[in-house]
Amino acid sequence: MKDLTFSTLVAVFEEVFGRGLFWMMVAAAALITLGYLYVLLRDRAVSWKKFLLAQLSMPVGAVLAVWFVMVMTESHLSDLGGPVDIIVFLAVAAVGAVGMAILVYTLESLLGSTRTKRAPEG
Amino acid sequence: MERRQFLSLALGGGAATLAAAGRPAEAAPVRTSARIVIIGAGAAGTALANRLTRRLDGAQITIIDPRQQHLYQPGLSLVAAGLKPSSYVVSDTAQWLPSGVTWLPERVAAVDAEAKTVATEGGQMLPYDWLVVASGLLLDHDAIEGFSLDMVGENGLGALYAGPEHAARTWAAASKFIEEGGTALFTRPATEMKCAGAPLKHAFLIDDIARRAGSASKTNMVYLAPQGVLFSVPIVAEKVRMLIGERGIDTQFNQTLKSIDAGARRATFTSETGGETEMDYDYLQVIPPQRAPDFVRQSGLSWADRWVDQGWIEVDPATLRHRRYPEIFAVGDIAGVPKGKTAASVKWQVPVVEDHLVGAIEGREGSQTYNGYTSCPLITRVGRAMLVEFDYQNNLTPSFPGIIAPLEELWISWLMKEVALKATYNAMLRGRA
């Protein structure tokens, strides 16, 4: 690998997921992030009640992300061979967990649930 | 710099790194009316054409190649193991060529290095000021007696180098073998060859897929090489010897495939001393001798005292400039250098040729040199590979020292081969990597 630029990186990801799926995922991630920022600005506070559910969903996100990468790259857990593999694996799981937490928090804020719909806690 | 960029990205460095990773400002194009002819629109010719159009203003660049299809050859190993469809390696030649370059879809008949002209089989005569030969090489399937390409896919015959359709038919033959069991013979030629790791990858992949299919007990695998070692780089050869031993693949050295009897499924091998050995097979991977195209040898561009049966072009190994005709360069498989008939080599060779060519047009000496770098993501099973990188001196030259160990079977190296390599290759074709 001689040099790595932003356009190379985009090309790599287009190759991984296919152009359509990749840009759909980028759009989805952008929408969710915007939604998250919107509810933060709207509520002017982080609701720890909402965060409880968000945090509980994090392991689910981690597992889903790992499963997705493994299927997309025809890999298995037993293929992890060295420290760098573990780091990549954990990074995938971490990204999945954080992404899921943001998604759940945002959805709960936008759609609401009986548990968290009452006035914000003090 | 690029390594650090990669590391910080890999470790989650994120957007700040990306923003800082912009390309350095490019020098203003050099004004010239030079006539440049590039023979071959494969990986090397296409990448160079794209780079030259950005570096030169007013040059008349002609690229000669009759092939309408561009092949991503590093993908053939994946097609031949059923991991990708044949369409994975095929694209249109035209889509990669820059505007401003004239594409002449003809075959080259001869180069006259004294008169500085290239003649095509269609009868055109192109004068040049600078010539870059990136013609690639010939797979000499006819050299294997009793074998022809139309047999591939039937009777247990595979030939993954021959192209996308043949790689797909190779997988048809290999998967039938995995189902039914028997003896598989994996061969390689005595000549220099494209990606010397590919025959090993194929053996490792077929073995792995057979194991997963539960066929290990009824399959017997033999790897036969004309050489006395498994890989030309000693430290890699030892590692491969250990791996292939662990996998229970037999090895036989000093055996060159001479002929086959396709009906009887029997292959004949010769040894250096001339002795012949016959072996029955249920699956045979044929990788034929590889040589320079006829026009190269007939035009007097080849080495006179090295690789005389193969005809690679006589270039300085550091600059890739012809040793007798300074206005000629050779890049890619056709270059007569001791290592590196791979896309990774092309990636490192092309900027060197660009530097010396543009320098010569400007009336200065180029400063970049090629150290023989090549790389091979040596797949050892579906999901794992060793990223092997080395130079002319057989030194390991790891791109990510301390992170991606060169002789370790890693998942990340597989991800690179399976996922990142084609995108990087495409970026290289466009002259952007």
C-alpha cells in the first residue's frame, strides 16, 4: 500500500459493500446522526432514562456489526490470527455498539415511549 | 507518512487524519510535443498513461492494445476457488483510459529501435520519441503436450491463469474433485512467472475448502515445483514449507509438467536429469511456461545472456530503462528484472518510469529508483492470508511493521486481499495510488 487518500478509502468501501448499499448506509448514518443532534438541541439535555435503553442495546449493536462484517467478507471468528485482528474485531464491535446506542436514543426521543415521555427528570 | 496515516485510520484516528491526508500539490505540467507510444493497456500501461497525461501538456500519447476487456488478474485466484464470479475480474479497457490519449486497438508486429518506430499487424507505422513496453507476457499453454485450453473444466483439468472463463471452469473441475475425492496435482512452471504465490494460494484454498466440505479424508494433495524450494525468498520458503507440512500437502521438487493424457488423467513430469515420472490425477492445475511476446524477442529488445528461452526486456533494474536504447522503458511483467511480475510491483514501478521519462523530456535525470518491491497476500485459507512483501535482495519489506507481521497468517491480510485490493488496484489504474 503506497498511499491512502480519502478517495481511495471511499473506493475501498464501495467495493466492500457495493456502491448502492454503501451510500445507503452512509445516508442512513448521516440521517441518524442529524436526528440525534436534533433531539439533543430540542431537549437541551441528555435524558439518562433514554440512555439506559440505549446502553442496554449496545451489545446487540456490537454483535450485529460483527456478524455483518463476517458475512460480507466470508470470514469466521476462528480466522482471527493475531493482535491486530483482535483490534480490528473490537473496533468493529465498538462502532456497532456506539451506532446502535445513538440509533436507539434518537428513535426513543423522536417516537417516544410511555416510560420516557413524561417531563424531563431534574 | 502513508503508513502512519493508515495506522491512525486503522486505530480509529478518524476524520482529522483524513483531512490531513490530502495530496501534495502537483507540479505544473511539462510542456512538450513528444510522441510517446505505450504498448499494452494492462495494469502498467493504463496506470502510466493516466499519470503521464497529468504530468505532460501537449504530448501525443498513443496506447496500443487489441483487448477490449481489462482483467483484474489478482482476482483470478478467488474466481478459481469459487469465491467470486468471473465477472469480478472483467472491466472495459476503455473505461480506464484518460481522454487525450489515442487508443489503437491493434496488435504490435515489430519495434524498430534504431528507426524508433512501432509497426502494427494492421499495417500502421507509428514513429515515437519515447516508447514504453508494457505488453505483459504470453502464457505458453501449447508447451504442455496433450493440453489445450478448451479442455479446462472437464476431466479434472484446471488452468486458472488463462483468464476469467477458464478460472471459473477451473473451479468447476476443482469442486467436482472436492466432491468426489482423489488426487490433486498443483504445478508451476520452470520459467519466471506472474505472482509466484498464486499456485500456492490455489493449493491452500482447495485444501481448505475440501476440509470444510468434510472431504479431507478422501483427498490427497501434491504440490510439484520445477525448483528446489517452495518460494524464491528463503525466509518465506521456510514458512511455506512449515505451513504446507501442517496441512498435509505433499511436496515434490525438481518436477516440471511436460505432458498430459487428458482421457487417462495422467500427467508426465520431467526432472533436471531428464528422468520422467508419470502420475495419475483426479484434478490437475496447469500453470504453463511464461515468455515474452514474439515481437519483443524478434525486435532485439531482450536480454542476450539472461532468460534466453523467455526473452524479458533488457532494462536497468533500478530505472527500468532499456540498457541499449535509452528512449525505451519496460514496465510490468515484460521487464527483465529478477522479481515482481505482480500488480504490486507495477504500482511501484510505474512512478519510477514516469519520473525518468518526464525527467528525460525536461532534459534532466530522474531520481526515483525501483528496489524490486513486490507483495503477495498469500492466502492460506478462506479467511486468512500472510501479507508477504520483499525486494530484489530477498529482504522482507513490511508496509506495516509491528502491526501486520509478514509471516503470520492473519484475518486482516485476508480482508486486504478480499476487500481492499481491488479498490486499490482501480485507484492505481487511474494513476491515483
